[in-house]
Amino acid sequence: MDVKIEGNPGSGNSYYEYHINKVETFAPNATTVINNYYGDRKPALATLSKAEENAVLIQRQRDILDYVGSLKPFVAIEWKNCYESTWRSILALPEVAAAVYEPGKQKDTTFNRNLVANILYLMTEHGIITERNATALTLALENDKEHSVRAQLRSKPGDRELTEAVNKLLRGQRTVF
């Protein structure tokens, strides 16, 4: 490629000749600008008023109760009447409340589904839920026996204090009968 200048180009101008076989994008003086149009950056969360925060917590609690309510066919007969109130008591525990209402990186949920599944495992150990097969429980909860929650239905919560608090509550509930 030959550079042919016609007319008066002025003074102080520079002209360069580049020989490149293939060019996708050529911008020698470009600066790097990163625009997060594809969801790389989380949007800034608006601060919620106290009433809005309470409404969100109440809705998430309702979501949890609906989720675990699908296991009612597997609840022991002596626990059927107090299954939901037992869950309300569990959700009121400070150790549980601090972790259960935030889903973290879990998809398609408004609460910590893995922690709820771990608590369900504790309930099977206490005989509240009679079905011990994690696949059957996963099918009832998620309508998919291959869902990732199945692994959590076979293990205790990772937080020892939380596990002790839930076990203490469940033992206390058992003495009521």
C-alpha cells in the first residue's frame, strides 16, 4: 500500500504504513474501556426501608414453608399437626435466621436451599420425616431426582452451633408430645 498525499497536509502530521496479513480490529491509539453489558457486575442494590426488609423476610419465610410443605406426606403421624410450627420455630432461631434467608450463589431460589435440606436431614434423624431416601425427598421437593439438593439431604449443616441449636429445639419439641 502506498501512501499518496494530495493537497497540503499541513505541518506536524505523521503517516504510518502497516503491513498486516489479517486484521480483526486495529486501533493503535485505543484505550481500554470495560463496559459490563453482559451481567459481569452486580447491579447496585437500593437500600430498603425497615418495613420493606420485614416484607422480604416474611416472603422468604413463606417460600421456605411452601418448599418444605411438599414433604408433608413423609412427615411422621405424631408430627403432622405441628410440622409447620416446628419449621417456624427453626426459622426463628438466630443461628438459622442469620444464614437461611440469603441464597448465596444458588440459582432459582430466594433462600438458602442447601441449609434447608441440611435441616431436613436433621429432621429425618429425629424421626420427624420418615422417608430417609434422599432421591425420594429430592423428587418431592424439586420434581427432579438429579437436582443438586439431593446431596445436601444426606448431610448435616456445616455450622456446628447451628446444628446444635436445631437439635436442641427438635429434642424440646419431642418432649411436648
